Amino acid sequence: MSSLTFEKMHIPGSHLGPDSAYPILYKQKMFEKTSILDESEGLYINYGNILHMLPYTSQDDYDRSETEQVFDVAVLENRFLKATFVPALGGRMWSLYDKVNQRDLIINNPVFRPCNFAVRNAWFSGGVEWNCGVRGHSALTCSPIFAASYVLDDGTPVLRLYAFERIRANTFQMDFFLKDDVPFLFARMRLVNGSTEVKPVYWWSTIAVKQEEGARVIVPADEAYINQDEDPVYKLPIPMVDGIDLSYPTNHTIVVDHFYKIPEGQRKYEAYVRADGKGIIHASTRRLKGRKMFVWGTSVGGDNWQKFLTGGTGYDQPYLEIQAGLAPTQNESLPMPPQTAWEWLEAYGAVDFSPERVHGPWQESKQAVQQWLDGVLPEAEMDRMLQATHTAATSPAKAVLKGQGWGALDNLMQESRGRKPVAPYLDFGGLEPAQQVWYRFLKNGYLDCPDPKDSPASFLVQNEWFDLLKKAVKSADEKNWYAWYHLGLCYFARDLYEDALNAFETSMALEQSTWGYHGLANVWRVLGDEHRSAYLMAKARALNPGDLPLAKEALRFAYEAGEYALMNSVYDELTDEQRAAPMVQAYHAFALAHTGRPEEALAILEAGGGLEIPDLREGDNSVPNEYIFIRQTLAAREGRTLDPEEVVVPEKVDFRMFHARAK
């Protein structure tokens, strides 16, 4: 019999502290892409992209310490598989164990180690993650979501994981189950847009698997869209490129995304098979049309990231990802009609082929995988299961583990407007302090006006709250600095930067606040005045000198503006504890390097074999770039010209993922 239990997972890892007090108005890695695809591809490149993460705040309070972490987990099990989920971490499927062959099908990470990869900073590797909202991993990847349980008519236990996603203001729901005599884990997915507007919708299910020599990714496609660094998106025939079979992940030297162009009438699946023919397969009903392979390559940076993420003292657990999404690529969202639900079914299972069947010619290998899949899990059966479970998936189930109360608040907002809640069968619990300030606003028609030294309880920018704020500042909240500040955030979220500037300035005229300076700094940065932006961010920090994330943000803004003297000034005002933060040390080294003190800068970056920075951003090459600049500066003092390629960057600080390892 299949079973569902709730247990505790004990694992070594880093402590993840509270969320930042400031909204994310600036994503450090921009995601606008160009393409050289022709008009026949019909892709929504850049549709739905945003350059902020409102209304979310950053999750950047972590280090490299390892202490025991304890998480509530949900475990689904039958005689074939055992799946473990962590609702407190975005519902991540931490492990999927093949009981027949006694092996992990996905990366079962031995540690919880956040790194700066996601749209809110903190992200961790391994398992299967569910990315809903916008590109760049889920905003909830390190946040709790709700978990409930119920039973199907035939007695099958079901784990329901769900949340209200605040960027798109819609709900996502995942119902997982194992049938007693079927060797697949099923994931019944449901997205709901309950609004009266068309919304950009994004979804990718991302599966981390151990990278092994001789392993292959097999997908029913002969072409792929390639996303690589800052290059335009382009298309290639696969798997052979310049005589190299790129269906074998270890043949890639640098980080790259392959988005497979699967024919419209073709069944959707992706398999990862090792040299011995064993591996994992993921299949879905056809709404989930996209498939992807992500590889780290063999760059020093790719190696380093994997060491950090898996806690290895050596390069001992390389991995790659196979993924499935709503759209053909991750550079796009899809327009979702108003008052609509999208549903699909996913299946995860083990495969065990004779090696010659899946490691031969591409067409024959594809046929072997599909023939096997059609035999053990026909596509028509998946369609039938999706339809047969619809009533159960839209029936109430009481929450066992709590998420955040934003869904409950949105239900109250919709009811106040005479609308039905988006997903009334989902148990979102009650309101918490973060939502209560907005519920009071909803009831009273005016927003709280706290002391500007106090941190805002939370932020909201969706249309209904925007409408209320515009009305409030014309009446009851005309003199409320807090209401004007939140109105500025709403304008900023809609790219109405002049309106945002006026709202922030009105807020500051009423009450000077670190929040107002933070908002103004970000507006001026978007408007192209990085120097003014840097000084405004320094003023924001001066009004809240104890906030380390804000200090790092002030240093970053000054660095990007080339205001090195300002960086030194900010650093001089920090406490000893703040100066000890590795990212602060790195910025201090950069400032020293550009203000005539390269020897001191070099000593900082080379300390301990290389400065280890827990929260260095993925794709941020500032450390190796500045190290090369320092070495060139010192060489110039000696009358030598040093080519950048001659500089050997210490491996501990080299995170260049598009820089192939020297042979």
C-alpha cells in the first residue's frame, strides 16, 4: 500500500535568518534577451520579464557555518519509490529513492547550503524544485508553503502543496501521489488566474541529477534553442554539433541551457540514462510542452559553485538539471487568460535499459525510450488520470503545515469586491502580522502611519491595492508618508518611474526615511543617474546604520557607479562586525584597488587561499575581474604589461562560468 507520513529531517547546513527589511527593486542579473530566431518560431521572448522582485524582500542572511538543521518533511512511499518533500523550502522534493534498485534517482543533497542564485538571493541545489512566477527560480524557494493531505476515492493518499504567488497574484497547487502497483510518482499541477486580466505565467519543474561520465539526456527533439551567457537565443540541430554529441552532458565545457524544440504533436518526456542504461524519466501531459537540459560545464567557476552548493570539500558531486516548463524556453512567459485554470500531470520514474538501446544512434535511442514509456505508462492513461482526479484536486483539504497568509488576505480582498476567492478549496489559514496591516487598510480605508524608523511589515503592489492607495492619498492618507512610499513602489513595479519619483519625494517631504532614500536611489539608477543613485543609497544606509544587507547594497551601488571614494567612506562608517562580512571585504578590496592601494586589496582577496564569499551572486565576475586588474596595476608599477590571460586567478575566488578550465 502507498502511504503518506509527516516526519522530521535532520541535516547539516547553514542557518537562514530573517528576510531583509527592504523590497527588491533591482535584480543584480538582468534577464532581457535578444534572439536571432525567425518569425516562425512563435516564442514569447522577454514577455513577462521584470527587473525587480516587488513585493518580495531579499533573503540574504546566511553564511558558511554548518549546524544541524531540522525540517518538517512529508514522505510518500510505495513498494517502488520513496519521495521526501520539504514544505518549508518551497515544497522542494528533496529526494526520490528507487527502492527496487536501491539508489537515488535525483540529487539527495547532503547539506542545506544557500547561495545567491535566486531572484531573492538564497537558493540551494538538489532534488526537484517548482519554479512559478518569473524567471530566476521561485520567489518561494526558501520560504514555507502550505501542505495538506487527503485521500482519493480508491484510498490513495495525496500530498497537496500550494501557495499564493504574489508577483503574478495567482495560486499554484501540486497534488502528489503514488499508486500501489505503479512505479511512478505522479504530480498533478494546477495554476489558477482568478483575476479579470490576462497575466504572464511561468512554470518550470527542475530536476537535479548526478552528472556521470557516459550518461545521456534523451528527449524527442532534433533541434534546440540555445541560451548561453549574453549571446542571443539561437537554434541548433542536435545532438551532433561540430562533431561532438551534446546529448552527453560531460561533453560541454561551459555553462549552457539547451531548450528542446519538441514537435507539436509529439509526446512530452525527457530521460537521463547512465552509461549502464539506468536512470530517471520525466513525462507529462501536453500542456507542459518545454524541456531543457542545464549543464555547468567544466569551468573553474562551475566546479566551485557545485562545491559550495553540495558542501563538498572537493569536486565530488557534479550535477546537471533536466527541466520541464509551460513555454518552450525560460526566456518567456505565456499569456494566461483571465479566470482560468491550467492543469497538467507529471510522472517521475526509474528506467533500466540495455545500454546499447539508449547509447546508439539518436533516432533509435529516442524510439527505444518512447516505446518503453508508451508500454508502461501510455499517454492516454495520463490524460485519463488527470481528468479523473479533477474533482478531488478541487475539493477542500485541511492544512497540516502552514505557509504564509497572503492567500487568506487575497481571499478577503476579492470578497470585499464581490468576487469569489481564486481557489476557495485551498486552506490558507488566517492572517499574520505581515497581512494584518493591509487588512486594516482594506477595512478602514486608510493605511497605518508608523514611525519611519520602524521596518514596514510587508509590501504589496498588485492592482487592487494600487487602486486603494491612489484613492487613499487623495483623502485620508494625503499626509501619510507611509502610504505615499507604498504608492511609489506600485508605480515602480509598473515601470512608471517619473510617477514613482514624485511619490517617493512626496513621502520624503512628509517624513525623511531610509525607505524613501532606498526608493529614490533605485529610481535614479533606472533613470540612468548611477552617481546620484549611489549617494542616495549611502544616505539610506546612514539612516539605518545597523542593517548589514543595506550596507552591502550601498557598497554595490557605489561600486557600479565607479564611486570608489564613496565606497571607502561607507566602509569607514561600518562596525567591525559589518566589516568582517566577506562581501563587504570584497567591496573594500575593490575600492582600495582603485584608490591607489592595490597591495592591500590583493592581501584581502588572497587571504586564506582566496576570500570565500557566501553570498556572491551567480554570474558576478567582479572578484576575478578585480583580481586581474590588481595584478595588472602592480605589474604596471614595475614597468611590465600583463595580459589578462596571463593572470592565474586563485581558484577559490574564480566563479567565471563561461571561462573554460585551462587544460
